[in-house]
Amino acid sequence: MRKMRRKGLASMAVQTVASTSNPTVDLGPAAALSCRECGHQVPLGPVFACEECFGPLEIAYDFSAYDTEELRKRIEAGPANIWRYAPLLPVPADVADKPNINPGWTKLVKADNLARELGVTGGLYVKDDSGNPTHSFKDRVVAQALEAARAFGFTTLSCSSTGNLAGAVGAAAARAGFRSCVFIPHDLEQGKVVMAAVYGGELVGIQGNYDDVNRFCSELIGDPAGEGWGFVNVNLRPYYAEGSKTLAYEICEQLGWRLPDQIVVPIASGSQLTKIDKGLQELIKLGLVEDKPYKIFGAQAEGCSPVSTAFKAGHDVVRPQKPNTIAKSLAIGNPADGPYVLDIARRTGGAVEDVTDEQVVDAIKLLARTEGIFAETAGGVTVGVTKKLIESGVLDPSLTTVVLNTGDGLKTLDAVAGTGLTATIRPTLDSFREAGLA
Amino acid sequence: MRKMRRKGLASMAVQTVASTSNPTVDLGPAAALSCRECGHQVPLGPVFACEECFGPLEIAYDFSAYDTEELRKRIEAGPANIWRYAPLLPVPADVADKPNINPGWTKLVKADNLARELGVTGGLYVKDDSGNPTHSFKDRVVAQALEAARAFGFTTLSCSSTGNLAGAVGAAAARAGFRSCVFIPHDLEQGKVVMAAVYGGELVGIQGNYDDVNRFCSELIGDPAGEGWGFVNVNLRPYYAEGSKTLAYEICEQLGWRLPDQIVVPIASGSQLTKIDKGLQELIKLGLVEDKPYKIFGAQAEGCSPVSTAFKAGHDVVRPQKPNTIAKSLAIGNPADGPYVLDIARRTGGAVEDVTDEQVVDAIKLLARTEGIFAETAGGVTVGVTKKLIESGVLDPSLTTVVLNTGDGLKTLDAVAGTGLTATIRPTLDSFREAGLA
């Protein structure tokens, strides 16, 4: 009975979609763009806001033709990257043959040492996205945006960024033969400039702060000068955002097609968390995992905790904050998906919590010391929040728990700059013994 | 006929081995240590030099029981890391269940853009080992050393290092629950200290230069104070070195169980190159790839080119040099495996070549610009040498060629520090157009 209803719904979705489809664009199972607020549908294209209500557009799929077992086999026989999930993504079926950076299928590390330290008995895993080509989860979303840009005939891949995104866009564009143009504040630290510049695309310093950079990018998108330009997280945002679904798919497949009981996800714009929830829901609906409850927890740094603050206050809306934290990759003071995050955390029985910068640094060191994983500050945030939520009894240590590490410690070395030598000795055995090292 | 002869040889090896086997140590197919110079065999243990002739010891295997097709299937069904090759490595059969850093199965990137720039028509691939857990190929060798340390009952994992090895040892020891103690010159740059220190093991600064550090480590190994200590590249070196074989295995499997025609490998001690050759030979003997010729090319930086110099001069011995190059991870002035490298390059019809530091930087940028891969200086050396060898007609562009990138550009940012903004503009469309960016 329940199955039939689902099938009915799927068919209905296809019917609705038929009238709005764009026959010139092949993005596989992606059928249309659908407004998250009012449900209005438009054909697939480089648009991101609903023409009716200005709500955010997201991809509507037609998964109606899939047989669960066939789909599972097809995925398992696919490549060791996100394209194994091509049947569930807005990409053409032959996506794996096109030049792309091919991120994903990163390690799900069974973190037994960390579990012991935190008292987790139900199984603790770290999904380590530092293994991606440019060492952050941004490769997942940029890879999606790139395929959308290709489908729409764009020739320039662009973004504003002060960190991980710049490298991901530069690298993906280089591999795919796109021109890239990345906009950054002109006075960014030299190390970050180098990481973005090495891929050889245009790297434009804007005389102004990060807000000025973003304002300029919005202007450019509306101007003829921006024609043919795909801004990965603006006019390609609906496609880009779907890349985060692959984190959910991989976690479940790597657990043996099983849902985790609890997931701890960092919050910047909140998009990653909402798309992980979307991915888990899809797997349940497609019958690839058992339909059982799971809880999603959001993690922020105290210095930029608008969603955590709203969650604790019981609010449905998120009041913007001025970020002040070492976790720069999460420092979005006015997170677009904040309200959706609140909804998901509450609906699944999860929570949103934050930790201080000091706790972030301690958590980076804790993860490195126990599991040999050197995380970016965002990974310190999720591990730190996991620890805090266990101590406060909100996160159940007897359940299977997955913590996301979305970036690489090599990119935020400053955060642990205080770490150093444990001893200094002369090159003699006597000096070695005196230092108590024997 | 040929097959029978092989089988006969294999049985003989087993017989010889039987008398020297160490029944308390289970390292899978590893049967004994065998002197590379005189062939003298000793039981598996933490020794690295022949008691008869002081030649280097290496692992002798018993592969006689393997059926080619069964072995291939077993490998293909294995985990997405080096342990899929456990039947060919000095590790117990259940190695994948033990806590280890699980490196390997890194991407073999089809580098079509780079191929076009270099004029390679036969297929060009980059084996990108920056995808390993601590972002260098050192994770492969350390993972092996760790298993040997476990088998010998060691409790401390140690090394001397100024770079990649320190991080690999720290991370692997952390995951496996070993104590680690890494020795470095006390005045190393702060960034490198942080990368090694974050894993929380002992990090000991030695008042002296890198030679003093190594001298001290040799002393420690011979002293009771060093009991229970596994120095990954000293007393565990025979096991450690075998990790590089996995590069050969992966390249061939990722090519569809096919030998490449040409491989370009960086030379530090030369061990990696010799073990890649050993791995290819094993695959041929086991029937996993077709027996056909391949050429191995060695790559050095001009500022530390003892093997390249000997190759060009037609010498069999390598005269030590004092290193002076930005390619620090290759800066071994007196490479232990130098003579073996010369032998392999000559036997296979390859060559050894070197490039200037300027060419190294250009090659790092070339690889990043064409393929979106940000390589460590060692990757600049191999790409630069590949370019030079094609231009000089030594490397055949019509053949399938694999170039190794063994490390990550994030660890040697200084090398490309000159890379920066391509334009600086005001946040206006007019300024954008004036800069010629439209």
C-alpha cells in the first residue's frame, strides 16, 4: 500500500515536470527546478530564485524508472568517485567519461581510538573529505556545477571565495578546459592567494572586503559582461548544492547500505546539512536503505553561531551575526539555509551546537592524536561539537555516529601554530636519556 | 615449458626459505630476508644489512601457491587501498582488519590536457599520490613498516625526517595506537614542525644538522635504549621499501591489468624506483600482466642529481653530492639505491635526467594549469623531466606513459610563492571591463 502511494507520487512528479522540461539540456534524472517554498516549477536552466516567490530553487528528479536492486548494482559497479551516483544526480549518464576532477568516495574511517576517548560504544566514524582532489568537500559541489555549466554552454567557471572554493573551482576548470575567474578580496593572505592562483586561471583581487566582492559578483551576473559565466554558488547554485547529497550516499553505502543513527555536520550556509538530509531521504524512498529514524546534528563555531543560537532559543528564523572565529570556512553570518537546518534538526530529533575557538583547536589535536587525521578548522568544529553533545547527553554514545571532516589541516596551519617540539636534545644517547625519552 | 621452469624456481625458493623461516612472525607471503648482493638468506626480523657481505636485505616471497585468475579476483574484490595487494606484500592475510592508515588506490589521472601540451599521443597518465592520507607516497611505505613493527612486537614507531615522512609516521602511529618519536633538526621551519607535531607523538629537535640527526638515530638503534623501537627506514627498511611496489600494482590494475610502456619516477634514495621495477616484474611472473618491455625513467633536480650525473657519464657507481635544490623531498646526496637505479634504467632502455629548480616550478604550474593537480616539488621534477625527455627525443610520445606525482603542493607552497593575482580591480563593472576581463 505504502509502496503504491510512493509510485503514484513519483508518476505525478513526472507529469508536472513534462510541461516544464527543457529538451536541449541533458542532466540525467534532473527533470526541472522546483521552488522550495511554493513548489512552482521551471525548466532546468542557470536560475536560482523562484520567479513567483523568490524562494530558492532546487532540483526535482524523476527516479520513477529505477528498480532498487538494479540501481544498487549499477552504483556498486560504478567508478570510485561521486559519479557512481550519477543516476541520482543532475548529470548526464556518461558523466564519468567527461573531463572533471572526479571527487568523492573518500574514506569513512572507523574511529575506534576517538570513540574510546569520547565514550562512544555504538560505532564512531569520520567521513574524511580531506581526501578529495583539492582536499575539501568543495570538490563535490564544484564538480556538479561544472557539469551544469557544460550543459548550459558556459565557458567560464567563476566564484567569490576566500578559501577552499577558489582552489576547487580553479582545479576543476583547469581539468575540464574551462576558463576560470575567481574573485577574492585584494588583501588576502599570500598563502591563500597561492593556493588559488596555482591553477593558472584568472584570479582577480577586488579592492574591498568580502561583501564588496559578493556584491560585485551579483552585479556581473545581471550584466551582459557576465554572459557565459557560471558562478558555481550563484546562478549554478541549485546544481552545485546537490553535490553534498553524495556525502549521504557514500556514508550509507560505506556502512553497507545502512543509515547511521546520528550524523554531525558543519554549518556554513547550511546547504550541506540540508542536502545530506535530502540524500538520506532519497535512499530511503528508493529502498536502498531501511526506513528508520536518524538524527542530524549541526555544528558551528561560537564566533559564528547564528543557527545554533536560533536553535537554542527555539526560533524559526536566524538572526545574522558578524563572524569572528578561526573557522573561516564556516564563517557565514547570514546562512541562507539556516531555517531549513533548524527544521531538519528538530524534525529528526537532532540539535545544533557550537564550540569556542579553543575547543576547535583542542578537537583538531584530539582527532589527529587519536586517528591520524589532520582536519581543517571545520573538522575541529564537528569533532568538538560531538564531544560537547556527548558530554551534555544530547548525542547518544550507544548509537552509530558519523562525524564529517570537510577539509584539510594543511590549509589552516595557523590554527595549530602553537604545536611544536616535545623535547630538544643534543645528538647523544646521554641527552636522550636525560630527556626521559628512553 | 616456461611456466614449468618458473614453478620450479618458486618451489626452490620455498625450500631454501624453509630452513631460515621464523615461525613466530606471520607476514603472509614474505618468507625470508635475502641479500640483494650475495643472496644469503636470514629469517624475517628487524635487520636490514647482510651479516655476510653488508649488502641490503630485501624480502623474499613464496608466491608458489597462487593461481593467476584466483589472485586477480581476490585483488579486485579487496579494499580500495594497498591492502587489496596483501597477497603480494609482507603483511598478514588479515591486515585490512588491523588499525592502519590504509593508504593507496590513489587516482591514475588521464592527463589529456598535459598530453596535448607535451605532444604525447600514446596516452599520458599522472599517478597522483597526493591523495594519500597525509598526502604523500610515504603513507604507503610507513603502512608496511607499521605492520612489520606490529609483527616484531615493537611499541614505538620512529624516524628521522624533515618533511613528508614525519607526518606519515605520526599519523600511522596515532591510528594504530603506537607511540611515535620523530627526530628532526631543532631549527626546522615552524610550518613543517606543526605538520609533524599535530599527531601528538614525541617530536624531538636535535641540536645539529640532518646528518647529526641520522647519526644519532643509528646510535640509538644499536643501544638498549632503542629496544622496541622500529625506525621505519632503518631497521624496518626491508619491509618499508616494499610499500613502493603498490604503486606498480595500482598503475597496472588501473590501466586494466596492463603494463605502461614508460614510467617516470622521482629519485631520492632510489628505493621507490627499484621497488616499482620489482612490482612490475612480479606482475609479469605471476601472469597478471602480459610480459612485454617497459622503460623506467628516473627524475632528479639538478641541484641534487648524483644518479643522473652517473647515468650520463656511463658510470656504475654514484658519486655523492651536496644537495642544493627546492625539491627537498628528493634531496638525498648519497642515494643508497643509486647503482640499482642505474642498472634498471639501462636494462629497461630508460634514462635518468634532471631539471633546474626553475624548470621544477614551471612544471608544477604546468601540471596545475592543465590538470588541476597541485604537486609538491617532487611532482614538478617528474613532470619537468618528462617534458625534457620528450623534447630531447629520449621519451617516445607515441607510447603509454605514466608520470608519478608523489606529494602535495600544499606542503611546498614556498616553491610557487611568486604566483599571485592576475588583476586587481575596483568592485565595479567599469573597472572589470577596463581590466579586459569581460
